[in-house]
Amino acid sequence: MKEAIANAGVFNLIIIFVIILMAFFIGSLGYSKAFKVKNKIVEEIEKEEGYTEITKNNIESWLKDVGYRVNPKDGSFSCPSVDNGNRAVAPLTIEGSNYQYCVYELTTCSSSDKARCGTYYRVTAYMYFDFPVIGDLIRIPVTGETKTFTVLNS
């Protein structure tokens, strides 16, 4: 009888190990998809040198093809503000976006050369998991930035 109890303990450890491995696998798939979406949005913004209506349409058609998460009908998704130095920056994607991603336009000026200022964009895509009860509670951001588009002030 003692061997049967020991075998049950080992079997439980194996089951827990498999569950942990599956959780890591599912997490890496979610991160991979969010990272791919973030990189594509950054690429589109850099190609057009800004977040324009054309860029938005290209991004949203690509997201539809990829199968990225659509905004809920109840409007529960909203992009948070981000801090750019001393001021909060509102997202550009707050109106009319069908998907859960955020784009922010930020400005930067070199402290040594005030004549060279520029704008860049911060993009946030979200990892999500479709679990029945807790799926909407887990939303992990994946953030990236574009290159700086330099504007020379005279």
C-alpha cells in the first residue's frame, strides 16, 4: 500500500509540472503575438513617418487578417495616458479604433542642442488570454517606440 501512495505523489508532481509547462507555452504564444503586432505598428508608423489615417487603415486591416483582439462592444477598453516629462500625453487611438492597441505621440528635445527637436511614437499592444472567467482581467502591455522624426527649429 505504501508504494501506491508514493506513486500517487509522483504522479501529482508530474501533473503539476506539465501544467506549469503549458502555462509557460501559452504565455510565450501570447507574448509572441503581442510583440509581432507592436513591431508591425511601429513599422507602419515609420514607413509613413507619422500616425496618419492611411497608417491607421493599414494597421487595422493587417490586425483583422492576423486575428488580433477586437475591442469589446461595451467600450470597456481605453488607453491610459502616459507621462512625457512633466505632462501627460493622451493616446491617438482613443477614437474609432477597433482593436486593443495604443499609440502616443511624444516630443523630445536634446538638452545640449535645443535646435534639434523631434517627435516619436510609443506603441502599446496587449497580451491577452481567452479564459472564460478571468480572460478579460489579464491584459499585459508590450510597449515599443519608433525612431525620432527630427524637426529642425530655426
